[in-house]
Amino acid sequence: RRCLILPCKALPHGVAEQASDKGSCELLGQQLEEPGRFAYAALCGISLAGLFPEKEQSSFKTEFIEGLVKWLDLPDAVLPAMTAFATGLGGEGTETFAQILLKDPVLKDSPFVITQDLLSFCLKDGYYDARARVLICHIMWLLRIPLEELEALEESLLESLKDQKEEESETAEVSRTKKERRKKLKRYLLIGLATVGGGTVIGLTGGLAAPLVAAGAAAVIGSAGAAALGSTAGIAVMASLFGAAGAGLTGYKMKKRVGAIEEFEFLPLTEGRQLHITIAITGWLCTGRYGSFTAPWSSMMQSREQYCLAWESRYLMELGNALDSLLNGVVNMMAQEALKFTVLSGIVSALAWPASLLTVASVIDNPWGVCLHRSAEVGKHLAHLLLGRQQGKRPVTLIGFSLGARVIYFCLQEMAQEKDSQGIIEDVVLLGAPVEGDAKHWKAITKVVSGRIINGYCRGDWLLGFVYRTSAVQLSVAGLQPVHLDDRRMINMDLSSVVNGHLDYMKQMDTILKAVGVKTRECRREETGSLAAARPGTHGSEAGGEDSVGEAGGEEDSSEDSGEAGATRDEAAAGANHHS
């Protein structure tokens, strides 16, 4: 059986020694006693049923459970029971199974071993499904393991491949050089000249030749484990995860015009590599401090590998300048407050707006209309790029504000129409989205998103209301109100106390990110300190804590539907990083 064995250095102190004593090549899950292994598989089955109850997810759940039963070396006789759990039976036994698992001698000192084993299982075929990562986070929540442990483990896996280097033997050196020459042409064809500098030495490049990996990893996980990791299969796993030659999104730049789109390129926000990535999408540009696509996202640190999509800058700059001239000219501060109440009252028809504003409406209407159309086209292009696995086979989180949120919305809608669109997107965050807010239009998105769908809105966003004044969907705009979708993924966040107007989505991004539970650099520093203090052996804190909206000044929407969705989300701990 092919398996990816994670380095023991990723484990808390003491557990690594325990694993080493029992033999590096023995899977950690198989070290559990039989009741523990049964409870482990049962927990996964019950969790899958709760997280992914849809019919179209049944094949994924069945394949996952069948593979896990084999992975844990459980007898075939238990398979019918596990399949039943995955179809929704036995949910009341969750706590019992969790207690049985935690009492296993292997987990007595640290339940973190389960995270390592489950991650190993999910990566064994070189495909990190977003649904699998959501499941891991949920299991960690049930066992009260801090979610930061998962990210530390994911990073450790990459570091063991990149950093551990020893001298190669002369024979290995010659062999590697020949392989590199043969692959050079293929590499150039795969990723193009532009990405040779940007691609990381992961995947098909010569820097990860089997002898080098095996020699480097042997010092960490022992020769038996290194043999598995440094095999051709091990390298293929990493190549699959990170995409063509490991260049991933860094190497992608639209070489020619695609339809109406003139510009489409990914800009790195961080230098690192990670097993899950984040793509941020800016809604407009303006002169000065916010003249670049990356400016609003300077504090974001949702993952170690983050990108910003640069798209249609000429049109977004025209829109930003129009917004500035409108707000700094005709509409003074007092008028803005009056307009805010107009929107709050729910009257956003053309007759409700002051004549002075309507006379200069063309200043904003024209660039807004152009960008509305182009954002939809960009979203569809992004969808096909993600479906083509340009980013590799690993989970993606999408975050965008204003027209950037619209790009995400149309990306998800396009993906939902295609086959094999599941398991790619982990979480999505749409802030001030200029899209329809009717739940029926959002239902298709749930097919694509594995974790959370966060709709951040501001009831008093008069500018968003104004540009929709002549539209048929004027009374149902997602950026102005909650989306009443009855699904555990859907979370509505009222940002009215953080966002005074539409332009605040750019200016107050740091506060907004904290409010909706997206990690910032400041949060990461705090986590690092608390994680260090918690080790070893203190895993009692609940990973799936409350959303941080109250702390930032916002409040989760209290409407019946969204409140229910929020409660369900807390119970399921469905999305990755669901903690403040």
C-alpha cells in the first residue's frame, strides 16, 4: 500500500519518541487498540454525514470510509456499520466514540496523533481534498485539539522536504544530473520561461530527486520512513499537490486576451508554501495609498501561501477615481448620513435619491457598469483555472470585497455547472458583495464550497444601494442584507458597526478580517505564543471557539435563518480555522 509518512519532528515532544520506539514505518492509526480504531473510523463516518449530507457527496463519503477502514486495518465485517454511519445513522454516539478514542493508550498523552494519522491518510494519493481538510478540522474540534496544530503539522511536512539536505553519493549525483537534463525541456514547456524564477523547488524539479529527498529525510524519520517518502510515489504526491513543477499560481499570467478580459495575474502576498492556499480579490483601485491590488491585504495571514488576483486595473482605477470624486464632491458627510438612512429604510428606488446626486449619477454609473460585466467574466475565467488545478490539488480559500466578491460569486456559480468541481474550495468570504441576495441563487454554491460561505454585509451602505437603484434586484443585494439560505455552510455577518460606507471595505480591512474570523499577522503572533505555552499535553482548549465579530465591533446576524446556520456551523465546526 502506498503511504505518505509524516515526519516525527512534527509531533509534540514525547509522542515523537513513542512513534520512533514502535517503528517509523508503522502507521500511527494502526497502533491504536481495536476499540480505538473502530471509534476513530466511526467518528469520521458520523462527521462526514453531518458535514456533507447532500446526495452528490455520497460517493466521496463511501470511498473515504472504505479507504479509512483499510488504512486502519479494521476487519471487513465493520464496513457495513461504518457505511451506515456515513449515511447519517448513529449521530447520537459521537461523544461516546470520542471518549473511547481519547482513552486509547496511544492518545493518552496527546490526541494530536489522530491529526497526524488523518492528514497522512488524506494526502496518500497526492490529492488534498477541501472536504477532507474540513473533516480533519471537525475531528480536531471534537477531540478539543487546537486547530493551529494542523497548520504546524502541514508546515512540518513541507519543511522536511525542502530543508533537510545531506551530501549525495557520487553515483546518485550523476544519476540526478542526467534526470535533470531530460526534465529541463519538459519543465520549460510546462511552466514557461516566466515562472522559472518563481517556481519553488517542489514537485517535478530536479531539486526533489529521490536520492536527495531520501538522504535528507532519513535524519528525521528513520531510513524505513525515508524510503517511503523518497520513493517515486512520494515525489509524485508532492508534484500532484503543488501543480506543474511546483510553480503553482506564481507562474500563471494570461498570455493573450481571453474574451473581454484584458488583465488577469496572480501576485504573491507571502513568500511561503502551504498545503492550503488563500486568494484575495480587490474590488477597486484608487490613487495614493490604495493604488495597488495588494494594499488592502497587507495584514492578512490566513495561510502561509497567499495570492492576490490582479485584474482589469485600468477599469478598476477609473471606478475608484469616480468613487472618490463622487464622495469628495457632491456628497458631503451630512448628505452621506442622510443617504445611509434612506438605504436603511429599504427605499432605494430612483425616486428616493436627491436630485443633486442623480444629476451626477453618470460619473459612477458608467465605470460601475463596465466593472460589473468584467468582474463576472473574470470570475468565470478563475473558475476554469481552478478546475484545471493550476494551484495544484490542495484546498483554496477565496476572500474578496465589493467587485472582488462579485468575481468570487461568479467563479463559484461557474464551477457549480462543471463536473469534478467539489473538494477544491474550502472557505469563501464575500464582503459588500454586489450580487443577488436571494437564497435560491446561492444554493448552487453549496455544491462547490466544503467549509464556510461568509456573507459580510452593511445595512447602511448607501453607495451600494445607489448603484442598484434601477436594477431589478435592488431590494435583494447580498452586500446590504443577510442571505437566508438554510445550510450549515452559510454564515451572515452584520458589519454595520465596522463599515460606515462602501469605501470602508478597503480602508478598514484589518478590522473586518478579524470580525469575520480571517487570521491576520497579529492573530498569528498571539497564536504562536499561546501554542508554545500550551505544550506539552495541554489540549483542553476548544478549537472551535466563537466568531470574533463581537470583539471587532460587528455582530452576527440574528435573523432566524442565519442564526440557525451560525449555530449549526458552531456545532459542526465545518470550516477550517473557525475560531477567533
